[in-house]
Amino acid sequence: MRLVIAFLIAGAMFSAAEAQGPKLDKRYGIEVDLDNFPQQTPKDTLASIVKAVQMKKIDYVMAHLADPAFVDRRVKEIHGGKFEEIVKETTAQFADSPDTLKQLRQFVKDGEWEVKENAASARVKDVKEQVFLRKQDDRWFLDNRKKGEKEKEKEKEKEKEKDKDN
């Protein structure tokens, strides 16, 4: 009887943990820090990216604020499994383009947000670029795509549908 009760308690605890969502593990040896770098909203995430870049924590940006699938794929396919190489690459990109950080700050400050259930975008008046984020579990991540890519994806899907109909 005690064994049955123990299994029931353990099952209830497991179910409660499942209901709370997946545990936020560390990625690439870096612990998640939602207190200092919140990701509850798209704007929170973008502000966290700006803060992390200003603090020169590009490793944190790549481990926890950028799209995990994009980072994992790039680490594997481009950098031979070496996370530190994508950190170096991204650090160099920010160094070569200081306007990028300035523009991200502008999106945080003046961005007009369109937020859906699992996707968001922000635009700033008189700026042609947009910033895109997507939600995974209970966190928002920077989505690595540019304005217009979504339209191209829709066109490809329409072409596929036409091909199926023919």
C-alpha cells in the first residue's frame, strides 16, 4: 500500500512539473538568467538582448536569447560543433556594425509591436528593417529572419499547393 501511495505522489509531482512546462536547462554551459534577462514578452527579450550586448555577454545572447534551432544548426553545420565560434562571429558582427545595437535600442524604445500567439514583430517609423521574435514554450527568442522572408515562404507554399493541384 505504501508503494502505491509513493507512486501516486511521484506521479502527481511529475504531472505538476510537466504542467509548469519544460525545465530551463543551461545551454552550452551557460545557465539561463531570467531575472536579469527576462523573456516574458517580445519587448522584454529584445531589451534583454540589448542589455546583454552592452554587457558584452554575446555568449548569453546566443545561448538563451537567439532562436535555439538557428544557433544549434549554425554551431553544428558552420562551426563544427564549437559554440565559441558562433560567439566570436556574432561579436565581430556587432563590432563591425555598431549601428545594429543602436537600431535594436530604437526598436525597444520606439517599436510598434504586432504580437500574435507565438510570433511577434516590431517596426519603427522610417526604418525599413523589422525585428522578428517567436515564442517557444514560455519564452520569446529573436528569430533570425528579415522582412520579406515570410512573404517569400508564403509564395513558396502557394507554389507547392498549385503543383499539388496540377
